[in-house]
Amino acid sequence: MFAFTTVALLGYFLGSIPAGYLAGRIRGIDVRKVGSGNVGATNVTRVLGKQFGYPVFVVDFGKGLAAVAVGVTIAKTAELTPKFVDLCGAVAAIFSVLGHSYPIWLGFKGGKGVATSLGSLFGLHWISATVVCLVWIVVFQVTRYVSLASIAAAIALPVTIATMLFLKQLQTPILLYFAVCLAAIIVLRHRSNLSRLFKGTEPRFVRK
């Protein structure tokens, strides 16, 4: 129990590092008050340009990847069974995304959690992460909607994990439970985008 609590707390605080907000402050801008008001890499790229947006994406991605690595390391150090090692990795991943989406430093108002989710997924199961990336790229290239691509990729995640489980490429259903939780968080964080998509007012990502 102590191991899970430690992993959850470390995952949350790693995920809560507000890279987008800090990037804006470097330029003297509060990204929460411009563009979409989001502190994620997409809004930072729109407002500050790719020289800030891309590094923010890398940091947000790295938070999820690092959280999983720390969680797995703690579990192995505690000499837990392989099943609980996977569970610790999944717990760290979920809490890193929660930390990014609801950071204590910004009044629990953070980003959508896509980049951090992707980083954590690569740490847990790179094959599923690759499939999710391909789904995101295809939907984005066709529609130019970042939000729609992110939602489609989130939904594709549990479907991909379930398929891998059915094909006996995974030993336990732990990653499936993780995938369902992660997809739910991402879709929930995009509910305002969904509303704008249905109304036809969601902005497309346009190259400058």
C-alpha cells in the first residue's frame, strides 16, 4: 500500500509541472488568458510559436514517461510481483495525467493531458502507443482539428489494448483498465471542444 501511495504522489507531482505556463511567463504572457486559455502544447504553439510549443510538448511527454519509469522502479525495488509492477506503472501514469490536468500550482486548472498520456503510454506499452499516434496523425491530417484527433486517439487506446489482450499479447488486463481510465480523462477534458465541434465553432489548426 505504501508503494502505491508513493507512486501516486510522485506521479501527480511530476505531472503537475506546468511547462506551458512557465514557457508563457518567460515571454511575459499568461497563456491561460490568451488563445484557448489552455496551458498545453497546442495553445502554447498557437500563442508563442513552435520554438516554445515544441519544447513544452517534449516536457509534457517526458512527465508521463518519467512517472511510469519511477513507478516501475519503485515497484521492482520493493520486490513486488510482475502483476503489481504493471499496476504501479499504470497508477503512476494515471496520476501523472491527473497532475497535468489538475495541477495544484494553477488552482487545479491545467491542460488536456494528451502529451502526458502519450508519454506514459510509451512507458507502459510502446506498440499501443504507436497505434494511437498513427490514429492521431491520420485524423489530424484529414480534419486539421487537434481536439478531434486527440479524442479519436483516446478512444482508440482501449480498443487497441483490448485487441492485444484478445490476441494474448498481454498477460493481464491491467493495461486495459488503465486505458479506459485514461481515455475517460482525456474525453472529459475535451468536453468543451466536443461542444464546439458539434456547433461548428471549433478552430482548426492552421499553419502560419
